[in-house]
Amino acid sequence: MEKMILFEEVKKVLGILNSSYKGLCITDHQGKITFCNDVALQISGLKKEEIKGKHLIDLVKERIVPQKQYKSIIEAGEDEISVVKFYNGVTGLLLRTPVFSDEGELKEEVFNLCDVTKVMRIYESLKEMGQDIITSQRKMLRIVRHIEEEEDHFIAQSEVMQGIKRLAGKIAKVKTPVLIQGESGVGKDVLAHYIHGLGSKAEPRPFVQINCSAIPNSLLESELFGYEPGAFTGASKTGKHGLFELANGGTLFLDEIGCIPFSTQIKLLDVLQRGLVYRLGGTSTIKINTRVIAATNSNLQEMVAEKKFRVDLYYRLNVLSLDIPPLRQRREDIEPLLYYFLNKKNEEYGLNIRIDPCLLNVLYNYDWPGNIRELKNLVERMVVLAEDNVISEKHLPGYIKDKVADEYPLVVPEYLNTYVLKTLLSTAEEEIIKKALEEFGSMRKAAKQLGVDLSTLVRKKKKYGI
């Protein structure tokens, strides 16, 4: 009767242990498993027949229990909490407690196990998100530091722009006229500043800039060459220095050179050839040593053919020519330019705005008809609209998102004929499960490789009728 009562009590205790929400496993002093409840089996992915009469070291050798976790748990001499990632993909929080006899000898070891997979996934996601932010910030700092070391912030990451940069370094050593060509907004003025800066390292030299399209034709000559007192009605009584004189010893940057009227082109050619300036209304020449850098987004060859631009002036300006490609043809420069403009705005407004890495893919695929100028203005817009100090795809104007979507539509296999995400994911999951079962041969091995419970794989196999 007493044995029967004892048996019932033991059965009752085992039932309680099996119904616990925590996993429980007990080994003897030699590491032999003497008890393991159902929860522990479910969390670890083990089966009773696999562990019956086995030592932990045997499970390690058979690659059923991870080696690393075995060492940290068994070889420790005191209570220890460990995070265990089992082969079935489940992450468990394991508390090992040794049980000693009155004589101080190890009798048993008790392992309490909790499933913390979801918690660890959240932790890993947060850690990955934080790492993305850190990586993004480090990349931004590297780019900004590199830019700060450059004269006039000439950003050249693409191969074609690095080639232009090298050529600019050679050009800066001479006084020969330079013609910079490229679409509006590609940075022709920045390149002109860069060339001037390289040539002015030894001593400061003037840099004078004029947009020829912004000055009325009637005033352009007086701006370029200056005038004597009373040279024309409304002229200053003291006269005026022209831009060639103001830039003497340095650089005169003539932006939009194609807009200079034909009559003024003759006088400009004379200055370039002789190095002498006549002020309007003057009778004497002024010797100058001014380097001319001209820029245009027009096709000067076509203008020459149409008799709108002097052929002799064209060839005088085109001795050294630099063609800046549009931003869509040098997409490698988009990211460093983006970080540069963002850093400038952060400094200007005292902010710490960061970039969502997903935004870069959209910007990379956009064609930038406005080139660098458009990118600069976009950054300012997004900084103003930024939430939580992060700029992302949602801050982009609709025309950019629509344009990228039209140019790079979502590609879906023809046999699906759908864009419904749920259908796409289900189809992909079915194909992956089929492939895993074919490759690994058994449900258990496939479940291990897929990182799911065996029961989950069985349920999904039944769902898809595999």
C-alpha cells in the first residue's frame, strides 16, 4: 500500500512538472539525463527517444546539443544563466543549478529553460537597426571628413569624376583658358572654384564670377571691361573697373558663355589673345593677367554652325575642355553628395538628422533631371519634413516616388500574375519547403535547416499538400 501511495505521489509530481510553462531537465552527477519534461523537449527540439539514457556529452557528439552551450553550462562550478540557441532555431534562457550532498559532492544538476525566441528576435532587430544607424553615421563622417580635406568641396567618387579631378589638377598649374560643359546643375561652378583653389594655394588670388545670361546685353560689356567717367549716359562720374581688372592675377569665371552677344564676343576674343583690356570710352589699354574659365550648358558647336557663336572664340576657349556628365550617368556620386548636403544643413540648423538606409536605393534609381542642384534642394526639403531626426522614403515628393516606380516596377514571375503580397509570400514559402525536403531528405533535418519546429513544418507541409 505504501509503495502504491508513493507511486501515485511521484506520478502526481511528474504530472505537475510536465504541466509547467517552464522547461525542466535534470541530470545526475555524471551528466546523465534522468528527467526532461515536455516543455523542455518542445523548446530544445529534442525527443524522448533521443535523450533516454544519454549523457549530455553524447548529445554534443551527435550534434543534438550545441557544443558551446554544453561547455558553458556543465563545466561551470556554480549557478549560471546562459542564452542557448538550439539547432531548431529556438532561443532559450537556461538557468543551471547544481545540487550538492551534505558532504559537498555533486548529486544532480537542474536546468530550468524558458523560450525567449521572440524576445531575442526583437533584441536582434533593435541591435541590427542600431548597427545600421551607426554604420550610416560612420559612413557620413568618413565622407564629410574626406570632403573637408578637399578644396572647395569637389566631390568625386565615381570613376569619371575622379578622372576630371585629376585633369583639373593638371589644368590648375597653367593659365590657359578652360571650357567646362555640362547640363544645368551638374556643378560647373564648383569645378571652376576647385581649379582656381588649386592654383591659389601659394597665395590668395581673386575669383570673380558672372552669369552672362543674367546681365542685359547693353550692360554686359561695361561689366566685363569697365568704363571711363562719362563714357555713356548714366555712367558713374568716377568710372568703373571691369571684372577682368578685378580678377587680375586670379580667375574670371564666365558662366553661361553661350549667352554673350555676338558683338561682345569679338572684344572678349581680343582680351584672351592679347591680355589687354580697353575700358568703354577709354583710349589706353590695361595690361591684365587673368585666367578665364568659361562654362555652358549649350552646345557651342551647334551655335558655331548656326553662326550664333564665333568659331575663333570657340577654339580659343576650347583649348582645355572638361565635360561634366549628368548625375544619372555617375550614380556613385549620389550618396556622398547626399551626406555632404545633409551635414551642411545639420550644421546650419543645429540638427542631427540621419538617413534611413532604404532611402538610398530610391535616390540611386531616380534620374535627377535637375542634377546636383535638384539633390541639394531635395535634401533641404526632407530636413524640414524630417520626423524623429530621420529622413526616409516617406519624405520624398510624389513625383520622385512615381518616377522610380515607373522606371523600376516590381518584377513578379509570370506564372503568379499577381502583386498580392500574401499570395507571393505563401508561394515562396511553399517552394522553399519543397526544396528543403528534397535536399535534406527528412522532416527533422529540413526543420533544423529552416529554423522552425518540427510540428510547424508538419503543419505547413499539410497546408500546402506537399
